[in-house]
Amino acid sequence: MLSRPNGREAHERTRDDAERTEAGEGAAMRHLRWLALLPFLGMMAGPFFLNRVEPLVFGMPLLLAWLVGCTVATSGIMALIYLTDPANSEPEEGP
Amino acid sequence: MNGAMNAALPIIALAVVVALGLGLRARAGHDMDMEQWSVGKRGFGTLLVFLLMAGEIYTTFTFLGGSGWAYGKGGPTYYILCYLTLIYVISYWILPPAWRFAKERNLFSQPDYFAARYESRSLGILVALVGIVALIPYMVLQLKGLGIIVATASYGVISPTTAIWIGAGTLTVYVMVSGVRGSAWTAVLKDFMILFVVLFLGLYLPYHYYGGIGPMFAAIDTAKPGFLALPDRGQSATWFASTTLLTALGGWMFPHIFASIYTARDPKVFRRNAVFLPLYQLMLLFVFFAGFAAVLQVPGLTGPDVDLSLFRIALQTFPPWFVGVIGATGVLTALVPGSMILIAGSTLIAQNLYRPLAPNATDASTGRLAKGVAPLLALACVGFTLHGGETIVQLLLIGYAVVTQLFPAFFFSLLPNNPLTRAGAMAGILAGIATVAVTVLGGYTLAKLFPGLPGPVQDLNIGVVALALNLAVAFAVSLAGGGARRTAQP
């Protein structure tokens, strides 16, 4: 792919580079997207370790409370990803 | 009882009339061509797409099925909260490229996408058939819900069968006059009502009967130890994790949900919604609370009857007019997704089954056909509804098992170098569907097929097996085909 760049790939690369310099730590910021794996981990692995009713947390069974916590955290993680994603500072693509 | 009926039924009837009115109003000022009818001219902003997506996912399933499973199964119900949250995490990355591709090529439906990406008309037809098969249980569960709601809220004056016929008729008229724009505006009304009703029920019932959420869970835990967590076998942690993942992957593959991608004005809409929609899922928590409140108050419902639990406890707790408000909300939760399903299903039949076989078809004639097919599709779903005994969640899981088989072909089509050929994609989908058909019809589970496997492995959702076979066949056929890359690039 690198040996024969077509017009589109070349264009994408310059766009990426521009984003990086523009956003300062753009590259580091883009790694934040991997945080999106945490909700999967929390919700799919959590039940193996926290499959208990007691103690009740905020009145809820422990497992349910954990999953609710994961849901709230998911929203936070997605907000962080959204705010640091260079794609969202581009102009709208609509008609 | 006559007096009681008079209070609840008019409120439900009013909701239906208001929904029809909104549908008609939404149509004003827009030419109802095919693009407007099925994808709203691709002009919806963040809020309308939010409501459409939330509207499709907050169905009678959420309302009756979620509370019914909390009542009947306990802990395993929590998976619903998880997969609905994860669906939106996935959406952040998969919807924008799919939207862009569809917009450039002016696509209407989900099979259009597959046909264009793999440059294969026959793949489009296959995807259309899979979509229709998956939509039917989804539609049946809406109609079943409608039947339950109207029959209960009418205090038995209207039988569930009559209610299902009235519901299907209303849906059809609604769809034929309004299209997807009407669905989005009715979703506004529906979401306000469900938000209010669910929050109220989820807090009032536990406080009224137990003195609080904590005391309620403590009482249930004492009466039924372990009910609020996952069992060690059956719907265990392994089942929970595999089912959550499968349904989260499959969610976007339902034709009506996929088509809602096309309604957006701009891909940023999806990224923004991926932040807010997970929080919105917390509404489910209150649905669970209402279902759990019923456990010790209206005991004894089993099998498909668990779906009645929310209404049973409502009847025992509230005056008829409020039962009417709950019923009206329930009817709207069936109407919005039901109309989306009918629109998507009819579009599939007209655009992706009829059109490839009729080269002379125009946009106008395909659009007319789509609207003509809607009543027939509704009729077929009524037939299935009156002859099945499954609970609402079981029906949904069957639909998901079928539709998830489209995910591998979709996912790989988003990669810069798609490793799947069109033959590979088709073979994989066929292998996955065949596995689902055999296991669902034969009632097989991993435990029955392989008694020698360790316990936790046996509890894996059988859909995982179908998906694994799907992937294996897709890759084997693609490699055997000499790796001819025939996928259209964006």
C-alpha cells in the first residue's frame, strides 16, 4: 500500500498529518479510542467476578449496581472519545 | 367493570388518534416519494435520529418483555441493559462509514448496502430474505404486546385476538399515510410518555409495596435466594457474556435499524448520539424495578404469561384512568417500531426482491409496490402472532440469532482491504443461518449437542456457534476463490 499510494490515500495521509499538528498531541489523543474496549470488558467479564446479590449497593444487587456503573462510565468514555476525536472538528459533510 | 373500561379505553384510543394525526402532519410539505417515505430524504438532525434510534429500540419489548423477564428470570435480565449500551459504543465507528457509502450511492435499504459493497445482486437478495425472516419475530412481539396491553387495559372487554387485528390494521394505515417521518414524530410523543410512566412505575411500585428499592431487593433475596444474580448453570455468566456480545453485534443488522442510519443528515449525528444514548438506557433500570416489584405481589405467572406481570401489578395498584395512560404508552411503544418494521420490510420486498427481477421498474412503481406490500406483510405477521407461544424476549433472541449472521460480511466490508469475496460472504451467511435454523427448530443447546463439554462452555449462547461457523466458511470460501477482491471501495 505504501509503495503505490493512489490519490486518495495520499490525500488521507496529509489530512491525518494536518490533524496531528493541529491537535498538538493528536496521535496520543487518538489512542483514547481504545478506552471503548473498557465497557465490553466491564460488562462481559464483570459477571464472572461480581455475580452476587449482597451487599446491596444503592439499594441494588451488587451485580446490577456494577452494570449500572458500567453504563454511566460508558457515557463518560464516549464523551471523552468524542471530544478528542479530530473527525468531529471537521466541517459537516451534509448537503 | 363497564365503568372501569370506559375510563381506560378512551385514553388508549386517543393515543392512537393523536399518533395518526402526527403521522399525517409530518407528511405535510413533503412529497412522499420513495426516498422520503423510507429514509426521510436523509435530512434528520441529531435529535430526530436520537428519537428514531431510541424509538426503535424502546419497544414493547422494553416495556413488557424487560419487566416480564425481570419477573420471570431475575438476574439474567440485566443483559438487556448491557447490550443496549454496547450497541451505541459500536455505532460510533461503524455507522459513519456506512452512512457515507450509502449517501454517495443513494441507497435505500440494508440489502442495497451489501449488494453495492460486494457488487452482487444475489447477495442483496439473500440479505433481503434474511432481513425479512428476522423482522417477523420482531414484528410478532410488537403485536403480541399490543394484544396484551389492549386486552388488559380494556379489562377483558376486547380479546387479545381482536386487539391484535385492530393493532395491525392501525399500523398499516399509519404506515401507508405517513412513512418514516411520521414514525420519528410519534417517537417524540412516545418517548416523553414512556419516560414519565417508566420512572413513575419503577419508583412508585417499590416504595408503595416495600418501602424502597433496597427493601424490595432485600425482600426478594430473602424469599428467593440467588434470584437477583445469575444462576451457576444455564443462564450463567458465560451465557450472559456471550448473549450480550451477540446481541450488541446483531443490533445494527436489523433492516429497520440499519435503514435509520440513512435518515441522518451528517455522520456526526451518530457520534454525538453514542455519547447520550448509553445514559438513556438507564431508563431500563426502572422497567426492571417495576418487574421485580411484581415478583412478590402478583406471583404465579409462568411461561409466556410473565409478559403480563407489569399490567397485572398495575391493575391491582392503580385506578382505571392510569391503567389507560400506561396502556396508551404501551400502544405507542408498539406503534413506532412496528411502523419502522413495516416500512423496512416493505422496502426490502419492493426494492430488493421485486426490483432486481423486474428491470423495467421505476422509482415510482417500486414506491407504489412498497406501500401495496405493507398490508400483506402485516397480515402475515398477524398470522404468526396468533399461532406462537413464545415469550417476548425469546422471540427477540431468535430474531437476533438470525440477523447477527449478517454482521461478519458487514464488518469486513468496512475494512480498507476486505478479506471476504462475494462468494465467501454469501456462503458464510448461509452457513450461519442454516445453523440457527437447525438449532432453533430442533431446540438444541450446546449442552444437548456436546454433553462432554465443561459446564460453563455448554452455557454459551448457541448463536456463538452459528457465528463461528459463519466466519470459518466465509474465510474458507474466500481463500479458495483465489482472493479475488471484488468489494467496492468508498
